[in-house]
Amino acid sequence: MSFLRRLRLLLPLSVVAVIAIVLVSACGSGPPQQQTGRRCAACGMDVDGEPEWIARIDYTDGSSDFFDGPKCLFKSIHGMSKQKRRLPQSEVATIYVTTYYDQVSIPAQRATYVYGSDVLGPMGRELVPLASRAEAEEFLRDHHGRGIVRFDEITPEFLRSM
């Protein structure tokens, strides 16, 4: 095979290889790094140690508060946390919790919560968020929970009873 013929075969492959290298370099090498050093806005505990429990409030100004679990999230919402201030609803864009089984973040108002179970969160007894009522009922049976509640049923009185 002549030199020119080999060059014609290798040239397109070389161009593809260079383009691939440039694209990989531009996109980074691997998944984005997880943000670290986040603290619970309610109690000050590190939230990165147990990401399966993270809850979050996104505000209308683009900022976010992170929580080490739903219980701290709800304490903050009701002004029961160390910061002792009730969040104005007009400043809250979205509230998220991490579901127990799927480990995905969903709007907290859509979740169903089991309380009093044998599953403990970072701060002990926790409200366990589940994606559906059926999942909550299964979790309640499997983990000896005391009951199931929805977002709007989690009041300051309810939190004090936990």
C-alpha cells in the first residue's frame, strides 16, 4: 500500500481522535464534583456525610439552604430551628426532600412521610420521605413505623411530639 493511500485512510481517523480529545477536555474528565462543606441550615451539622437524607429549600433569589434531613427542614420551615425565624413563603421557590427508596430529590409537598420507624437519620428519629402512599404503607410495615403523614400535616405540634 502506498504512502498516500495510507495517509488518506489515517487522516480522517486522526481528525476524529483530535476532535474527541478536544471535546473530552472541554467537558471535563468525569462527572461534576459534588459540592462539599455544606452545613444544615437548622442545626449546623454536615449534610454531605449522609446524602440520602439531604433536604433543600431553593429561594426566589437563586440561593439554597440545605438540611441534614426532613425533620430539620420542617423545623426550619416552622421557625423551630436554631435560627428561630419563620421563612416567608414569598421567598421560597421550591422545597425538596430525598426519597428513601429511589434516592431522588422530589418536591417535599409531593412526598408521603413515615414517622416513628426503626430507620434513623443523622439526627435520630426522622420523617422518612417516600414517593407514594403505596411505598409509605410498605415502609410502615417493613420498618415498624407509627404512622404516615403528608406535608401539610407536619406542624410544630407534630414535630414536638416526635
